[in-house]
Amino acid sequence: MGRHGAARTTISLALGAAAVGIAGLAGPATAQQPTLYPLLQKDVIISADIWSPRPQMLAAGLGFVNIIGVPGADSDDAAAAQSAVQAVGGAWNTGLTCASGAPPPRRALTAAASPEQIYTVNAVSPRYAAGLPVEFSWPVLPSTVDASDFRVTLNDGTVVTPESASVNPNFEYNERSTVVLFGHFGNALPSTDPAARYVTKVEVVDDATTMRLVGPRSRLVSAVGMSATKATSPYDDQPANPTKWTGPRLTGGTITRMSTRGEGAPPGLRSTLPNDGRALYGARARFRVRVLTTGGFSPDGITALTPNAYRRHFQVIAVTRSGRRIPLVTPGRTYRIDGHPLRVVGLADLGRKQRTYDRCYQEDHDNQIDIILDGSVKAARRVRWVRVPATGNGYQPFYNPGGPGIAPMPGVRYSAPGPRHAQRIANGIDRVLTTTYRPRRAS
């Protein structure tokens, strides 16, 4: 096995909204082994988040283009793989070294994937495809999700049916509200260019197996007719105002008492588990602020988000009874909310606990990120917002897998940084904002 042969069987590939996990395979993926796809279609939903009372499509839009299904992207010859990825505008983290002294995992070098890798988890072999994440307010019933459930409209009126649709990499049993689509949905030109092609509408249509969402008390609803629109391209020229940047953003958020219910995944997709707050922080993990993202949240498009990265990317904001906003800026510092203590411990739902973290860290690259809190329940009930500052005062923006990496190529247009914005946080401490699927038995 070559230098990267072992890493090839444990790649966790970010796919716009998230990652394709190829952990646990006995060897390189082949067109005869859709090993994991049937497991992803099983209807296992345990304490999955409900992001709003109403079943709806929260967001959808083109994430990035060209890097899904790049022949040779998983080659044991790293130089050849790098050449193949960069030839289609994909990023490659050149010059990367790991603190452990081991060779960098392939996922730490690029977010691109070969057709064989995609086949392993999606049972299709796209070539030079785009990624398009679709977020719903309730988890989807996986067995009802097919590419034919979606109709994608481009800015020139072209209507496209995706090549594949899957809950991957939102494969944990308490996730599953994002479906990632692969297909040919546009190009890497700004919307001001007459030749630009990008997604303006995504809608769910009926097919032989009507797509359904799972609501409170296992209630099933049809997703047919749900839609979302978007007027910008991730490859637009970005204005100076960071609130107008067109990259990934938050689209949902809840605060709950810390629980590990549903923190599991199908066999073969467990290489980054356990990654929950308890596994990383033990008894200090009293509360979990979980946010839902519209695309992969990476510091540069390739590099993993690490458990100690809160200060560079987030602010939890509590609001006192008098209406004063108190941002929790520094992790480990105790803030007083109406006299009650609250502190940020760190991030979770990424990868496994390590003694130190560097650019070689491996995480799941999915659409959920947990901010773990410790302190008083009275203070936790006052959490109202999560802010993404994006720039200034030591803050950094997020990118999806089309981002530039740490060594962008001159003249290449990469996907845009995410904007400065804030997401409202729903109170799941005093009411249930999760659901578990229990199929009704025939009488």
C-alpha cells in the first residue's frame, strides 16, 4: 500500500454541507461495492433536532462545483492527485505537516473526491460534479430520499435532476435534516458574468416514493412542494461589507441540556466518533447549543474545525431580564447572566478528543456544530443568539469545501466566505425540540 493508501480508506470528505465518510472499508472503493449507501437509507432517527415548529425547507443553494468525482483524486501518488484536483479548480493544502510526524490524511489536503469514493457512499459515480446542500426544519425519512425527489432550476431557466441525494454526511442518528445533492448545477463564474450558471431554486417534487419528513411524535409529512430560492452565486465577487458575503451561514439553532441520545452512526461511518460533548468534556458538558449550517463550515474549505476553535468563529449571546446582551467571547471564562454563571467549554460534534489539535485533525464535516456550555440552568435559559462575527478582532469566516485552502492557486476563483450574521436560538431546555421515529405497526 502506498503512502496514502491507508488514509484512502478512512477519508472523511466534506461535501458542501458536509463530509463523505469512507471509514472502515477493507480497501479502495470499487464500482462493485456500494458498501455504505444501503445503511444510510435505513430509517433510524433518534432524538433528531426539530429546528422550527413548521415542516419546511429552510435553505438550499449551490455550494461549490467540479470537485465531486475527480478521477485520480484518491491516487496513492499524492503529486498526481494534487494535479488532478487543481486542474479543475479544487484546492490543495500544500506544505502541510502534522505534529505527530505522520503523513497528512488525504482529507486534510483536499476536499475533492474521486468517483470511486463517492460510489462507496452514494451508489453513483459522478464526474466533476457540484455539491448542493438542502436543509429541512425536520429530519427526513432516509428511505424516501431519492435524487428524483428534487428539481433544481438554474439562473438561465435550465431544470436539472440531481445525480444523487443522500443524508450523508449527516449520518448520525440525531441529525438527518440535511440532504446533500450531487449533480451539474453551475460553474465557478460570478453572477455578473453572462456565462455564469448557478442555482436559483430547489424544490421537492413527487416521485414513486414520496419524500417525507419526521415531526414530533413520529408524525410523517410529505415534503412535496417545499422549496427555497437564492439570488446569489458562491462565486460572486465579494463586497467589503462582511454581512453581504455569499458563503455558508447558520440557518437553525437550539439550546438543550446535554444528551448523548442518538449519538451513533451506521457501521463504516464511525471513524470520527465519539465526538459528543460528554466524550470531549465529561461532566463539564451541561448544555448544548447546536447550530445548523447551510454548508460545510471550515476555516478555509479543507481544514477541519477543531474543538478549541470557538474564539475564532463564534459568540454565544445571552440576554438578561433587563434586555442587556452579554456575548460569551472567551471560552473558559465565567460570565454572569442575572447573577447566574455561564461559560463556554468548547466545540463538539466534530471529531474525537485529542490532547492537541492541528490542521491534520479529522472531523465529520457535517451540518451540525455543538457549542458546549457549563453553568447554571437559569443562565442557560437566557441564551438567545449565536453570532458569527466572520472578521475583525481575531475572528475568521467559514468556507464550504470549495474554499481556497491554505495555499490558493493564483487566478483560481474559489467559493466565497460566509457572512457576518446571527442565528436565533430556540429554548429546548424547557420543551422538547427533538423527535424519534417509531414506525406505526399495522393493526
